[in-house]
Amino acid sequence: MAYEYTGTVKVIGEVQTFPSGFSKREIVVTSEDERYPQDVVFEFIKERAELLNSINEADRVKITFDIGGREYNGRYFNNLKGWRVEKLDEEGGAFDPTADAAGTPDTDITIDLDEDDLAEDNDDLPF
């Protein structure tokens, strides 16, 4: 089952590589919707650690994650395993890098045509 968490990035850790070849990168996200904000740690494992390369501290993000758990020496631990991260805009929607300041996507397309392109006797078309 997948879960989602929205908040502001507080810390982005460096990639940690272990002798076994296992690697992970952690990110701390502070909740915004609670009376007492919580700092929650998510880990991105192996190649998913690269997803954090485009994220900066103070960015608003939505993280999609799974919950994992394990036992070690009679103690139990939980892990929040992130597998998707989306940068959000000011209003909480997904960030659209093609949008202008008003939030509308920049879809204006300009095509420059020469007079030769418009000539009716141009028969080099494949259809």
C-alpha cells in the first residue's frame, strides 16, 4: 500500500554507501498541516536516491512511500521507503516547469515559414 506525505524539505542527506554495496539517501520533511509540526525521515534506496538530486532544502514536496519494518536483536524498527518525490508549487499542486508566473502552461508555439514552404508546387511531400 502506498502512502503520501506533504511538507517542506528540512534536510537532504548525502548518499550513504555500505560495504555490502547497499546505498541510500535520506530526506527530512517537516509537516505543515499539524498543530505541532513533525520532522519525518524518508529513505530512498539504491537508484531511487537520484530522485532527490532535483530537490532543494525549503522546497515543498509530496513524497510517495511505503512502510517497512524489521526486527533486529529483539528490537523492532520502521522505515519509510520513498519511491517518488514531486516538487509542489506555492498552492500545493504539482510543479509544472513549463508554467508561467500565472500558473498557465506555456503552450504558445511559433513556426516560421518561408515563401518556399507555402508554395503549392512543392511536390516533395511523402504523401
